[in-house]
Amino acid sequence: MQGRGTASDMPRDIIIDCDVGVDDALAIMLALGSKELKIRAITAVCGNAEVEKTSENALSVLEAFGRGEIPVARGHSKPLRRELYTAGYVHGTDGLGDSKLPKSSLKLDPRHAVDLIIEEAERGALHLVCLGPLTNLASALAKAPHIVEIMEDVTIMGGAFGLTPYGIGNVTPVSEFNAYVDPEAAKAVFSSGLKLTVVGLDVTTDPTSVLTRDKYEELVKIPSRGAKFAKRISENLITSWGSFSLHDPMAVAYLVDPTLLTVREYPVDVETEGTIARGQAVADRRPWAEIIEFKGRANIAVSVDGPRFLKTFEERAIRGL
């Protein structure tokens, strides 16, 4: 099944729920640079770094591009039932590549992220984009189950489903970071009945969509605010790793242009009991799975037009700002 077609003339209202690390920041930039999207709010969660850092990082991104009118609300500081596991080894101690950005002058919204999500869902016409662990959304569903019926849909960056040669884990052999950090939250969201589209490692690590050092050097030389900011937050990452995948920007890019990805619907569940398999997101590919009653189903991305995605990222997140 292909994506949902071209974007409408009216911008789509979104909330970005994220654990602002480097690729989250780049995803916010892509959204800011896309007329197809209107960011109604940003909600921060723990994950790549502690929530105090991820919420401040969200404010820093908005301030850098003069978008301080977008509210940012702080969410959960730990997973539902686990100790927090962070990714400082990728995103630096500050979550933004040890870029040492000055503290933002913007202030956080007084609401808790969970309450903001519920309130905005009740306003209607809301699409939620989840780029970090699903703790905030799972808590919102527990507190206000009726939002399942009124939320338009949810796009998630997460999971390694083994549906392509690239769908392998980045924390354990089978587990992707966001699902690993809070598997109970991921399980709750996947079984909720929400309309879900999932952009996982099966496509975000496709070599055709990875930001290589050569492509990175080309992008950061572009004379724009986007290029300057992207270089500041990602220079240490590219130096350490040599290349990096644009996981979160790809989830946002799907909202800008659904034809970038091909998605297929599968029954989905998440492993919460295992050790090596903690947080494994499982798409049931058995031919008789259709006759089994599953609570959770999702449209999972199974292929990406990598070159066109990178072009979209360049035009919106780098040149568009």
C-alpha cells in the first residue's frame, strides 16, 4: 500500500512529541520549513537525554528560528516502569551534540505534556508525531482513553521490524532505541486502537537515505540559518560516527510527502519481558495472522525513496530556514 497521497492545500496541525536530540532537532527544523505543516505545540519526554535537557533543547531550536510562539511542555522524566536509559554516547551530554548552546530565553508552557496532548486532542483535527519513547502518549491514553476516538492519527519513529535488510536493532540485535527505553509505553500505544503509521529502522537506516560525510559537508556549506544550526549541533556526531541516519526527519518528511515511503499494514506487538528482546517491535507476517484477533495494527514503512527524501530534507530543513 502506498502512502496517503499528496498533501492538501491546508497545513496539517501537528504536535511533535520528542526527546530532543540531534535528529529530533533536525526533524523540528524540517517541520518549521514545511508549509504543509503547522506545529501546534512541542511536548518533551525523556530518552536521548533527561527531560530537563530535552525540553530546553526544544526551546533552543524554536528560538534559533524565531518561532517562540510555539508552546513547549515538559513531560515524563522516566519511563513508565523502568530506569531511564539515555543516548549520550550518540547525542552528547546535553542531547544536542555537546554544542554548548546558550540557555534559551523562552519559557516552558506551564502544562504537563500529557495534559497538553489531551487538551489539544479534544480541540480536534490533531495529528501527533512521536519521535521519542512513547511515555507521554501512553500516559495520555491511560488518563483520557477517549482521545483514541478523536485523534486523527499518529506517526511514530520507532521499531526495527525486520521487514527489510536494514530492520535490525540499534540497542539490542532486535530492539530500536525508543521502544527499548519504554517498552511498556510502546506496547500500550500499539494496542490502543489508534490509527498508527510507523517509520522504523527498516527504512531510516536504508543506505540511500543516510547522511554521509560528503553529503553532510555539502549541506553545511549552504549559506542559511538551517545549515549553520545543523552544523553546530551535529559536527561532533559526524566526526565520531562518519555518517548518521536521519531517523526523526524521515517521520516528519512522510507527513510532508507521503509518497516518499511505502507502507504496509501489519498486526503489531512489543516484547516487554525479554532481555535481548526488550522493546522488540514485532510485525506478524504469518499468512494466517489476518484471522487472529489483534488489538494492535499499524501501517509500517517498508521502503523509502532515499534520494528524494534527502532532497526534501535539504530543501526544508536547510535551505528553507
